[in-house]
Amino acid sequence: MDKLQLHGFNNLTKSLSFNIYDICYAKSEQQQRRYIEYIDEAYSAERVTQILTDVNAIIGAEILNIARQDYEPQGASVTMLISEGHVPHTVTNIEAPGPMPESVVAHLNKSHITVHTYPESHPYGGISTFRADIDVSTCGRISPLKALNYLIHSFQSDIVIMDYRVRGFTRDIAGQKHYIDHEITSIQNYISDIMADRYQMIDVNVYQEHIFHTKMILKDFVLDNYLFETDKDALIPEERIAIQKQLKQEMAEIFYGRNYKLRR
């Protein structure tokens, strides 16, 4: 899409919202409690603030204000207000993946980034999950999708459920309203090949409304990666099979948004 000759500032609002999930098996009540403590420390308000600061650097904004809070018994929230930064001539709206740690610069104003975390354990069965809800909203000519790879990588996600929407309109110099200012056919086109190879992905898009939805779930299942303070070799084969079924069911339920009866 050609660069628009605007009348004033670009007033389009671009919002990226997504949930990320980390799933694990913690066998005993004590292990479940220690898992919650571990994840709560790993993704404390201070750590999440650093992640959002890195995101801010990727999209090149200026931080105006940071509000953060750790909750009892667990969880954290961080809200970061950001405004426009310097925009180099290299900035484009090409539908392509954003960087991991490298930096690109965007044009932002009246924008924000928020994260809320939710560690929790199943009341029985040993399944524990960690969820982070992330919102990146920008006003300007670049979408927040450029920060996507970095955020997925930072939270080491088993499952990612994303929504991207362009809201409002901006006027060109002739007075015509424009409801989107960049090409996009799928959120998947903003995900790197390395990341895409790791996940199964499906889309549900409403193109005429500029609403894009993508779900991602890890392709490979390695039981060791999901055991907290439990050695796979210490489990009898029947336990391994049962735990694997529990974990896969939990992941499928979250990915498809419905509950299933556990098959034993």
C-alpha cells in the first residue's frame, strides 16, 4: 500500500491483544505451591516491566509513565503509557515479521502497553497454568505487530491466542477517510519462520472489519518440558501416559476454547 498523504496526524488505532499460556504438571500440593511461587517470581511486576521496556525499545517509543503492581497471593500487572518516538525513513508498513531483540522504530502517540499475569493450579490432578494477557495499542502509522516475535519468545509460550484490530479512521489531504493504512492478510505473516516452524496455527479473520485472529500451539510435545520437580524416569509407564493425557487435554481445551471429558 502506498504511503498516504495525510491531513494532520494518523488517527488510526491499532490494537494487538493476546493471551499466552505456559502449562506444567506439579504432582503434589507442595510442588504446585512452589510452581506458583516460581512463576510469580519469574514474571514479577519488575520482570514484566523490563520485558515491556524492551518492547518499547523495539517499536521506538518514549515511555511517559509506568504503573506496576504485584498481587497477593499471586499475579502482577504493568501498564506503560508511551508516546511517539523518532521515526527514521526506513520504517515501512510491509507485512513481515518483526525482530526478536533487534530494534525498529515506530510512530506512536496516545498509546499504551499492558500486561496482567495469572498463575494458577488445578484443584486436583496436578495441572498448573500460567497465563499472561498482553495489550499493545498504538496510534500512528505502524502497527504493534512488530513486537510480536519478541513477546512470544519472552514468555516461552506453549499456546498463544491473538487478536489484531485497526479502529477509527484517518483523513488524507483530499478529505477522504481511510480505515486502514497497511496491507495485512494474517497475523501469521508477522511471525518469523523459526517461530512458525514450532507452532501449529489457525486463523479466523474478518477482513472487511479489519479484525484478525490467530491461535498457536506448540507442535512438539516433550513430557520432560512439562514436569515441575518431577523426574520422568521416576514415573512408572502408566503414570507417564496418564500425565501426558492430562497435559495434552489441558492444552487442547485452552486452544479450542472448550472442555473435553478425559479419556483414560
